[in-house]
Amino acid sequence: MRLRNIKGAGEAVAASTYVVQEPEQQAGNWNTLFGNTNPIHIEIGMGKGRFLMTLARQNPGINYVGIERYSSVLIRALQKMETDPLSNLLFLCIDAGCLEQIFAPGEAGRIYLNFSDPWPKDRHARRRLTSPEYLSRYRKVLDGSGHVEFKTDNEALFDFSLESIEAAGWKLAGCTRNLHLDPEMNAGNVMTEYEEKFSAKGNPIYKLIALP
Ligand code: SAM
């Protein structure tokens, strides 16, 4: 993503009540923080947050945690929360590489990855959010019935993800190479900002659902 530095974004994120500061102190405590026992679903790389805000509005019985590493991107979601606050949604401004320090084992019910950065160079493969390194982080924090949902328009990243999932011994519960033409996989689909942009250009959208 082309990143425009937004003046004051860091300060706004650090002062926002929608952003959990020092989130490693909440490991094992997320339900207390939300004030209920509802399941916790996470989106990693949430960007400007439209996907997660739509889900949070549709599903008040689920708690959502959005992770975005750049304050200049996250601030767009904070601005939307100012006009449309949602009590079942919190944000973290962190790199997801420390996921296991933020959530206790089995604390999350679902992880969404939408249009994750492809990191095309082989030497950066470990940074891909569907790499074996990330899958082992997800396995630790997901509960017994938890799963990962991944969408992308990048075929090479999708193929890499399928290989990585198989090598890690995960089970594929759903897979399509053209989400918008697959009525079963597309049922209830919530479009992300990138999904709208890429599908408007005619790119097929790939999706998989994987269980650890
Ligand atoms: N999910 C959004 C969508 O579909 O419109 C945004 C997609 S954008 C290509 C990827 C986003 O993931 C960027 O905002 C980037 O900063 C964030 N991101 C990538 N790697 C991350 C990581 N390791 N931890 C947290 N955020 C990450």
C-alpha cells in the first residue's frame, strides 16, 4: 500500500480510546476488556477498517479486534469510529508478528487476512501473513473450532498460501479462485476497500478458509 504520512496520526492513535495501548498486558483478558464472554475475531492488516466495521455492526454478539501497523492508515478507521462508534470493536497499532504476546492460547475464534501484502521476493517470504511462521502463531491463539479466512487478488500469494497451509498440516474448509462467481463461498461476503478496487478492475478474488 502506498503510504502517505499523516501529520499527528501517531499522537491521535496513542490518545484514542478505541486503540488498546500496551496490548500485551491484555493477553488472556480480552473478554474482560470487552465486558462480555462473546467470541473474539481478529483482522490482521485491517487498513482503513471498512470490512471490520461492517462486520461489527452486523454482529453485535461478536467482539472484533483490528490490527494495523501504520498509524497513518489506522487513523482513517478512528475517524469513522468517531461518527459511528461500535462497542464491540477495538484496534491495535502493532505489527502482527507479536500476536502470541497479545492473545492467550485459544483466545481467538477467527482470524481474517484480507489483501495481505504479497512480499514477492523469496527472501521476504517469512513476512507473508500466510507463511508457516504466521500459521504457527495463528494455531497458538485460535480456539479448538477457530479458523483463518484469507482473501486476495494475488494468485502467486494464494498459491503460496495453499502450499503453506498443506505443509503445516492445516485443513482446507473452503477454496475458490473466483469468489464473486462462487455463490456458496460468496454468501454474506463483506467487501474490503482493496477488494472493491481490484474487482472493479476485473481481477478475480481468491479466498480460502483454513482450520489448524
Ligand atoms: N485489509 C485491507 C483491505 O483489504 O482493504 C487493507 C489491505 S492493505 C494491502 C494491507 C494492510 O495490512 C496495510 O495497511 C498494512 O499496513 C497492513 N499490514 C501488513 N502487514 C502487517 C503486519 N505484519 N501487522 C499489521 N499490519 C500489517
